[in-house]
Amino acid sequence: MSGIPGTETLPAAGGWRDYFELTKPRVVALIVLTSLVGTLLACRGAPPLDALLLGNLGIALAAASAAAFNHVLDRRIDARMARTRNRPLPTGHLNPARALTFAGALGVLSMLLLWFCVNALTAILTFASLIGYAVIYTLWLKRATPQNIVIGGAAGSLPPLIGWAAVTGDVGWGAIALFAIVFFWTPPHFWALSLYRTDDYAKAGVPMLPVVAGPGETSRQMLLYTLVLWPVSAAPWLLGIAGALYGVSALALSVLFTASAVRVWRDESERSARRMFAFSLLYLLLIFSLLLVDRTGTGWPRGGWQ
């Protein structure tokens, strides 16, 4: 059932745009950027084509699968929230059973591709990420604790580590550093969104931190996470897998991220929260783009810790 009265009997086969929206393409694009950087930083020379192409394709398919599962499992919550009520399932444009089949097919294809064409560790880590987000976070954590995004964020932080494992078949310090950047970025990013969508989350019964603890405590915790990102974002430079230009740029971006958090802490307006959310997206995009430029420009000759 779709959860929307009067749509249960509709065929709702949906068009290609509906299926494409299920995959959350902008989120997947950012995920693939992080996994691609993990792939490139894992080796000194050109990475094997199977890891570079098939590995990142498998990660992209798994991310799209997890997003589609999230649409199916959250369709009733989505119907109550202004931000999500126009998605294909709440509007009845697409039948949940078809969406579920689509999500499952993407997931199976991803696992087969990674297991047989890349390596077992990459497939296992990708499966863990998919289950962590699509099931553990969506079905349990999201509804159980205001720290949902912190605990569940681990699943969404795995792609750069998985990209690394696609090349090496193991997990090194560099992979952990990339994982940590995404992990500590996630809470202030999502809490900024939830600050100006608090009423939506409260209406849907989702205990996001602003709903439970209020904007003051939320902004304080956001500020703390941005401060942790100062050393964490510099870790690739400190480990020797990125150059000084990256290190200085990452520190400057982290200072700006903290300044944005201070603004939210001092000014609890929707405008401040929206600005921080927008900058958080730019922050992660620039951090991993800088790593990509650094790697392609230098060929990773520094001999850092793996």
C-alpha cells in the first residue's frame, strides 16, 4: 500500500523520471566522488580499471539501491513532510511494489558486480553500507534516537573507504581518514537541514535533535563537530597522501565551516541554518575535489601511510 488514500488501486508504473528520482541522483553523485577519491588515493600510479570503473559503478548502484529502499520504507513519513510529499511514492506516481523491485534489482546487480569483478571485501563493505542505511538507519535509528544521524552516518561514510578497498583489497589509514571526514561532516550537515525543518520532523514523529533537544543544544553540537573537522580534514596531508596545498585549503574550509556554525549558534533564524546547510554541501564537495586535483596533479608520490 502506498499510504495515500485512493492510490492503492492505481497501476502506478511510473516513468523513467520517477525511477531516477528514487535513486537520489545528487546524493549518489557526491557519494561516487568520495569513492572515486578513495580509489585514486589507494595507489601510487593509475588504479586498475576494474577497481576504477567497475568498483565505482558498483558503489553507485548500491547507493542508488539504498536510496530507493529509503523511499519505500519512508513513504508514510515523506507524505507528512512538506520537503518530501511530492516524491513519486507519496504522490502515487509510482507503486511501492515496483519501487521495491527496482531497489532490489539495483542492489543485487551491485553485489554481483563487486563480488565477481572487483573483490569480496569491497562487496561486503558495500553490502554493510546498504543495509546500514536502508534498514538499520531508516527502519530503526531514524525513529529511535535523536543521535540517529550520528550512528547511522557511519553507513553513509563508507564509500571512500570502499573505493580504497576496491584497489587494495584491505583498509589502510588513508581510507580511515577519508571515512572520518565524511563521518564528522554528516551531523552538522543534516542538523542544519533539520533546524529549518523542525516542524516537519515533529509532525512526522521523527526525533531529530532539534525536535528533542531544541535549537540551542543542536547548534552547540554542530559547532563541536565542525571543530573536530579541523584535524580530521587535515589527516590526508598529515598521513602523506595529499600535499600542503590541500592541507592548508582543507583547514581554511574547516574554519569557514566553523564560522558558519558560530553564526547558527548566535542566530537561530531559518536563514542562518539554510546558509550553513548550503555551505556544508559545498564544503564536502570542495574537500574531495581538492583531494582529486591533488592526486591527479601529483600522482601521489609522497609515500604516505597506507
